[in-house]
Amino acid sequence: MSGYRGGCRSEARATAAAMREAVHALLAVLEPAQARELRAGPARLDAPELREWTYLPGSRPGLPTEGLDARGRAAVDALLATAHSAAGAELARGAIEVERHRRAMAGATGGDRYWVRLLGDPDGEEPWGWRMNGHHLAVHVTVTAAGIRVTPHFIGAEPARIADGPRAGRRLLGPEEDLARELVTDLDVGRRAEAVFAAAPPDDILTRDDPFADPDRLPTGLSYAGMTTGQQKLLERLVRRYLDRAPAAYAQECWSDTVARGLDGLSFAWAGGSALGDRHYYCVRAQDFLIEYDNTQDDGNHAHSVWRHQRHDWGADLLRAHYTEQHG
């Protein structure tokens, strides 16, 4: 285990170094006024205002990507990739691409409307971080000498399934939806009665954009221990699908912690129809994190997905440890 932890720390340092390099590359192509917008924010990363977020349309603090030239956009894309695995980066880019499609179908003009914010000094000794936010994309990164954190992490898609154009048929969050549907449809009558908590799904994720995600807002559903072996494997694959959005070392750290705490602490709940195209919602509860997914708006063609961590959101555990050790 000590070797595993050491390997994770080494990979986390490599990820942090890649982020630092990507920040420098972005700063190198910005005008002074743009750099000032990028750096807007409080000195300490535990400031309450930094827990304010939303996945709805609208302006955010920070550097708007809409006015960036090709070099600036490429630098932002490179920074965004550092917070993800290859598959996770594809999802994050996909959220932006689906948003472009939505805006084009609505006849909207202008560029991508996202905001990037650098918090703290990536070359200093204090914690630092960055975030990228806009409609249906929310990525929050905290970096300290002890590791990195990447939650809350939100990806949405409107439409959930593209009907026309060169991307016709694309379902950005299709795997997240299909794995959960495969699980719920595999349940027998008794298990389904435990898992399905409502015939009509909620209109949105239940934790919304709360600064702190309360797992008690979610239904408990069917426990991992109450599932067959095949159903348990499906639930594990579903959880890993979300965790594996993150860089490999952090994703593995989260999964190993889940296994160590006991997979019996996992549970799965569903609401709505189970046929493809039905409006539906599901959630997964674990001892220290939660996952939510809904595809209910626009007659079941508008999907949201979120991964929240009770200890890690906003880097709270890393910041608490740093400020306690270094600043009393």
C-alpha cells in the first residue's frame, strides 16, 4: 500500500506540473488585461465565495473564452485536458461542442461562452487552483503539495441526443445513461421495488448547485449488498465511469478509498421510465461521494451529470490540512 500511495503522489505531482506548464502557456498568449481577468479572485482558496457555482447559462468571474484568438483557445483546451483523463477530456470538450450545436440551432451568434479563473500562484508554496465554468460545464481544480482535487465536476448535454447535422445520433453521456439503464432493467421485481423510488423523475439533479452536497437529499435505493454479482459489476462500472473522468492517479485513489471503505456502502436509485427516450433520473450514493444523472428536461433530451465528494469538493480536505499545518 505504501508503494501504491507513493506512486499516486508521484503521478499527482506530474499532473500538477502539467497544469502549471499549461497555465504558463496560457498566460504567455494573453494580453495584460486578459491576464488580469484570469487572475481575478481572493487570495485564499477556502474563501466562501469560491464555493459559488452554477451549470446554467450566464456570466461567471474570470477570463471569458468568447474573445480569445485561436492561440488562446488552444491554450485553454490544453489546460482543460490536464484536469482529466483522455476520456474525461473528450467529455469536457464534448460538452462545449454540444453547446455550440445548441446555440447554432437557436441561431445564436458569437463564440464559446465559458470563463477560466486562476486562483493563487502556481509557482508559489501556497495552494492554488483554477476552474472553467459555463453552461453545462463546471470543472474545479485545487492543487497543494499533498495532491489535487477536481470536484465538483459537472457535464451536461443539450440536446442529450443530436438529431441532425454532421453529429447526428451523438449521445455525449450515452455510456453514463446506458450502464445505469442496463442495471435497472436487470433487477427483478423485488430489487426494482427498492431501487425505483418514483414513477416520475425529478426535473433536475437534486443537489443542484449547492456549495456543499448533502447526500441525505438523495434516496437510498438498492444497496450493493442486495444486488446479484452481475448487478454489482454493473454498478462498479458505472461508478468508475464517473471517477475515470479525472486524471488516472486521482481516479484510482478515489476508487481504492471506496473499496477500502467497503463496496457495500454503495447504493443505486432510479426514477422514471427505463426505455431509451423515457424521462429518467438516477443517483449513486457512497460513503464519501455521490453521483447524479438526469435526462428529464426537453421531453427527455437534456442531460445533466455530476460527481460530488463530501470531503474533496473544493479541495476542502487538502486546504484544511495545509492551512492547519502551515498557518495554525
